[in-house]
Amino acid sequence: MSWRVGAACLAIAACIGLGGCGEKTANATPDVASAELHKPTQVLKDFEMTDSKDSVRTMTLRSIEGRIYEAQNVADVDQPFVLFYTQGVVSSRIKAPVGRVQMDTHEVEMWGGVTVVSSDSSTLTTERLRYDPKKRKIFSKDAVHLEKTDSITDGIGLETDPELKSVKIGRQKVRFKKGTPA
Amino acid sequence: MRAKCSFPTGMILVFLLSVCARGAAPKSEATITSDELEIMDNGAKTFFRGHVILKQDPYLLHADQMVRTKATSIVEAEGNLDGTWISEKGEKIKAYGQKGRYTTTPQVTDLWEKAQLIRWENVSDTAPVHIVAEHFTAHHVEREFYAEGHVVITQAPKFLSRSAEANYDQKIQTIHLYGPDRVFVHVEDVKGSGDFTGDEGWATLAPKTARMTGHVQGHIIPSSAS
């Protein structure tokens, strides 16, 4: 699995320690040091990452802005939009207001009201979820709401593939839409 | 009688064997709650595990697990099946068992392992009919119900029957007791009691009649003699 970070970024808007590394002295207060730590190493506009397996694209993450924190090995992304591919065709998509990418494990966490829509229009919403590319699974510990053509499911906790074809939901309640054939 | 029962209705029918044939249509949205839901292969199989509760007024069903196979439309339930149906007039049917299965083609429901049905005619009925058998089968289109294996029907204290098999044909409202073993019937009322054995027995519900055939033997005890 390979990741290309920032392939489409248009600008590197900020660098490490805009205040200047030279300003870091032994006399720096803990607050200043902490503030330095929380500054992004890089800010990338139109951030894009592509995940591929055996040279075939499996996932693309796009964001209007990505902020990379090298010390923590993470990138915070605004309004992430994730496309999943099966045999080169888009099979599912995720939208969220905020997200974070683990640069070492390649996990993506999204929160703030996340929506997953599969190719058959099944729609899952939750406050927060995590995508594990190694397992190719989406996990959530929060309340989830799943709408399918024949049913609406609410529950707590989730494990699913991105296409919402194999789904586990805990403490759930399914409401069957009327007229649903067996 | 509906031509095709939906998934949730079908599940309920697993446990309320006689309801569909009575034409009791569900009145509300069906819901299933459980500790865990697992959808496999885009719904090819759906598992409900742990404290499963299926509700669709006037039906209610509890089970430990339910599995639905999409390709065959077969729904199977397992573990502490407990179904309830209550009509607007107060008639109530409870069904219990450890295993149940509902198929759409043909439209058949099976209930077995510690299976039993209890029917109260209304809320004030203190003498419900209790049926125990090894296996219950309902043929919904034909509106026929079969009980197989050590069938015991009781309505304490006035009625008891034992037979290897029993059949209820809802179209003609007739119960047929039969099987390889002799049929035993005990009846009791203010006039006395009677024990009968025969090869077969029939009872019609409307009008209420009873008949036994095949080497019938009876022992009647008038109430004045007791």
C-alpha cells in the first residue's frame, strides 16, 4: 500500500515555526514550546492523498486544506471527501467537516457529522468514525444511523466495509419500510 | 390471507402459527431490536443476535437469534422463542419454542423444540387452550396447521387429548386427532366425565361436535356417581 501525500497541493502556505526556530531558547516558557508543537509543519491547500494496492487505486482523500504535524505524524484535514474504489470504479464516498490522517498507519478519522454513501445509495451517518486501510474497515463507537432501500437502522457502534455491504451495528433497532418484500 | 408475507410479518408467523391464516394484518411499522445486527454480503444474510425483539402491532416476538437468508427468503429463529398476538377483541395467542423457521415458497412456518401454543379466547378467559407438541407446522395458503409428536391438547379442567399427531383445518374449523398410536380423549363437565380411546378423533368448532372412530372404547362417570 502506498500513499502519495500532497500530490495535488497547490501551495505550501506555512512552514515549521513561522516565528523562527532560532527563537527557541532554553529560556522559552512551556507555553511557548507547546504553541510551537501545535503549529503545523506544513499547510497544504487542496490536499489529496491516494491509497493504492497492487498499483490499483483503492481510495482517494481530498480536502480543501491539510495541516501536517510531523512530530505527531498526523495531518488534519478540513472538509475531507473520501472516495473508495472497487476495481477502479467508485464504490462509496464519505464526507465530513473535519478529519485527521495518521501518516504512519494511514488511518483516517473523521468527525463532526460524517456521512457514508454507497453506490446503491445506502447512507450511513454518525458523529465520528475511523477508517482502517489495513483492514479496509470503518469503525465507530458512536450512535449510527443507516438508511437502506428497505430499512432504517439506528444503533451504537459500527464495523463495516466502505461499501456498507457487510455491516455490524450494536444495540440496534431496525425499522422496516412498509411494502418491503421478503 | 395475504399472498406474500413480508420479512417481519413472516418472522412473527413463525411463532404465532395461526395468526396469518386468520387474516390478521399487521397495523404498524415492523421493528427489530437486538444487541447486534450483522448484514453480510449486502444483505445476502442478516443476523440479529442477543435479546432480539420483533414488534409489529399486534404481534410481539422475543428470541435469542434470528437469521434471514435473502436468496431463499427463509427466516430462522433460535433460542427462547416467545411470541404474542393480541386481537382487538382481546383474543390472545402465545407461542413458545426453541427453534422456528419461516419460508415464503411455499408459505410455511415451523416451530419446534419445547414448542407449545396457548390461546385465550378473551381477557377474562381463565381456561386457555394449551397445545404441546414436538413440532408445529403451518401451511398458510392452505390454512392448515399440523402438530406432530406427543400432541397434548388441554383446556383444564374440562378437556384433555393425547395423540401422535393433530391437524387443524381452518377452512372447515375441524381438528383431527390421529397417528400410529391410539387417540385418547378426556372430557369433563357438570354432568360427569368420560375417557375415550379410538383410532382417530374429530372435533368441529362450529357447531361444536366430537366424533371418534376405530375401536372406540369409553368409560363414562356421571357426576352423581363421583
